[in-house]
Amino acid sequence: MVGRIIKAVINNTVIRMLTALSIVGAVAGASLVFVYNYATPKIEVNVEGGTEKAIKTIFPDVGKIKQTGEKDVYKIENSQGEIEGYAFLAEGNGYQGTIKLIIGVDPKIDKMMGMEVLESQETPGLGAEISSAHFRDQFIDLPVTKKIEYVKNQKLEKDNQIEAITGATISSKAVVRIINNRIEELRQQGLGS
Amino acid sequence: MKIADLTRGLWRENPVFVQVLGMCPTLAVTTKAVFGLSMGLATTFVVVSSSVVISIIRKLVPNQGRIPMFTVIIATFVTAADYFLKANFYQISKALGPYVPLIVVNCVILGRAEAFASKKAVIRSFLDALGMGIGFTCALIVLGGIREILGAGTIFGYRILWEGFTNWIVMILPAGAFITLGLLVGVFNVIDEKMKKS
């Protein structure tokens, strides 16, 4: 009698299915733990390395990158220990998905030292050109005492203007907006005063 | 062991040009040859590993529960591939974005599991999956190569067209993927017809 019940249970399709699926799931989960343990430290290094590389591009003579009280805002000292300025992360919506930038400014936040794109999903060949040197170089020494403005297909008239990328006005506009908002936000928190 | 198992995926049943499977990564990531190559290799790794595992356990799997089980196995290898790329090829992983995790739903892989690995011996399943993976990779490199040459004037990042060449931006945009794929499938069929006649 008992034997027959056990046999019936083993041959029951639902129970066989559940057992097999549980075993496969458990083995899969266990093996992913190893993959996770192997990869996570390396991934963290990659992510942090991106920020550091961007800061070094903006401030070539960087000596020390110091954390400030604010998250993702760094105080930059040159090799002689003098303050070169601040670098900070800024993000906002682009044409497709989030754009993440590293922005460098001088100690008084009068002008920008430069801008690097950390992450973006802009259209290749068009919006993705925000990462190109041609576009980024416009932000070097750009005054930020007034809000940055952009112009389309015409000569720059004021010194706080940059030229938008042809065919990628939305992406260019997004970068300008992200920078303006973030600088405004940090000024209100008392940075640079 | 049959050599036909390996060559099937390369030409006669090529996943992209003949079966027209896995179109989502095929169209989305082939803006550059190197992205096609990386996506192809990641997919090859997943299809080969999952086919082998599925072929090994094929007799223990209750018939009604096989699809969820295959999916779990495939998802495990995809997650491993995703972490590996993020850890060692961060830039490529960033560029491929969500399309690496999306290999889970690539029909080429579940298709091979269903049509072949769940019924055939391990070595044959391995060869079949390897052939399909290589066929998929080659197709993606050709597609990515053509789009990169016309859209950016380079191949694998090396400039091959003259300076001053006006890049055909449409080739890097989604429309370029459809146009190139359509033409390639056409060319493929013409060659195939000629080969059958001779």
C-alpha cells in the first residue's frame, strides 16, 4: 500500500516537473554566485576608473582628488597642493536615456575647466557626437557666471554660448541644461563661495 | 559525429540569412563591426554551453516542464556572459547595453535547444550549436562591417575610406540596419540559387 503511494508520487508529472525545475534552479543559482563573486570587484574598478579618467582629462595636472561632503563632488588639487577647482557628476535625460557627465570648474565657479561624457545612449553618428572633442572643447574656459546658451548654425555672439551639433540639437540642448542645472544646484549649496 | 552538424548553421540554415532568427540583436547592435563580433561571440558561448547542458540532461527532463527549464539554463549562461563582459570588456559592454541580457530571449538559442539539443547526443548538439554560433557571428560581422564602412568610413576602428568621405549617417541609424539586412538576404539567396544549379 505505502509502496504504491510512493510509486504514484514519483510518477506524478507535476511533482517530477517541480523537482527537476527546483534542482536546475538551485544549481543555476549556486553557479551564478561564483560568477558574481568573481566579477563584482572588477566591475566596481571599471566604474570608478571611468570617473577618475574623466577627471584626469579635464585637469591634466591633478595631484589629489578629494571627496567633499557632497556625494559625487570632488575637490581637485594640483601636484603642488593648490586647489585647481571642483569636478562633479551631473546627469539628466538626453534624447534616449540618461546622459552622465563629469564637469570641471575653477575654484570660484566662474568658468568651466572642461566636460567629459561618462555614459550616454544617444544616437550613434548624431547625438553621440556630444562625446567628440570638437563639441567638448567648446566647454573649456567657458564662463558660467551666466547660464550657458546654445546657438544653431550661426556665429557665436556672446562668450557664454556654444554651438549645438548639427542634427543633434536635442542632445546638445540636454548637455547644456544638465550643466546649467547642476552648477546652479551646487552654487545654492554654497560650493565655490 | 557528422560534419554536416557543424556546417548546417554556417550556410544552409544560417540563423540570420535563412532562419531569420534573433533579429533584435542583429539589427540593434551592428552599428560597428566590433559590436557585431562581440555580440556574436557572446551568443555563441551561450548557445554552445546551453545546448551541451540541455543535451546532457535531456533524458531526465519531464517533457511538459522542458521550456521553463531550458530558459533557466539559458538565462544562467547569459548572466555569466554579461558579468564577464562587464568585468573584462567594460567599454564594449556599455555599448551593447541591454542587448547582452536580452540574449536570453534570442530565438536562435531556444530554437537549437528545442529542435536539436533536447533530442540528440552531446557531441552532435555541441557541433550544431557551434555551427549556428559561428554562422550568427559571421552574419553580424558582415552586417556591422558594411554599416561601419559606409556610416563611419572605418572597419574595426581603422580608417579605410579616404578623408573627406561624407559618412552615410543613415547606415548607422536603424533604417540602415533594415536596408543592409534586406540587401544581404537578397544577395545570399542569389548565390544560393546559383550554387544549387551548378
